[in-house]
Amino acid sequence: MPRLVESFSSVVNTNESTVGSRLIDFVRMNPLIVLGSRIGEDPQGFLDEIHKIVDAMGVSSGKKEELASYQLKDVAQIRYTQWNANRPEEAGPIEWEDFKKSFLGKYFPL
């Protein structure tokens, strides 16, 4: 049993360091920040830049949204938090295409 716990701890610690190092690498790329309240912000440009960075990093679709959300500040972060909280539980993980569609919908409502 102790070996199992040690093995599990090792996997968890590796996963945490991978997430942490991925975030550090992402932030070092200096991606755009979106406030959601600034005149002249380019939502499509933000998405394009984030996509280019996370693709170069080899990030999966389900993790792209997570990294992009770190670059949302002020009103944009509030909108994201509300949108995420209001998603049905059965909706599953947020995929990049879902994030893009919702993000652009906030800036360019149909």
C-alpha cells in the first residue's frame, strides 16, 4: 500500500508541475490581455494570438481555454466567470471552439 501511495503522489506531483510549468511557459510568451472595457480591443486578434501560442506549446483543446482565461482581466474575467458558472454540469470540459464562440458572442452579439 505505501508503494501505491508513493506512486500516486509522484503522478500527482508530476501533473501539478506540468500544469505549473505550462502556465509559466505560456505567460513568458507575453500573450495579449483582454479587459473587456477598453475601446479598440481586438477580440479576434486575442484569440488568434492565444491559439498560435498554445498550438506551438502543444496544448490540447481542453486546456487552451484554461490558459486563455488567465489573460482575461477586469470585465472580461467577470464575464468568463459568470459564463463558466452558468454552464450546465453535463456540458463537460470547455473545448476551445466553445470558448471562442462564447468569447466572440460577448463582443459581437448576434
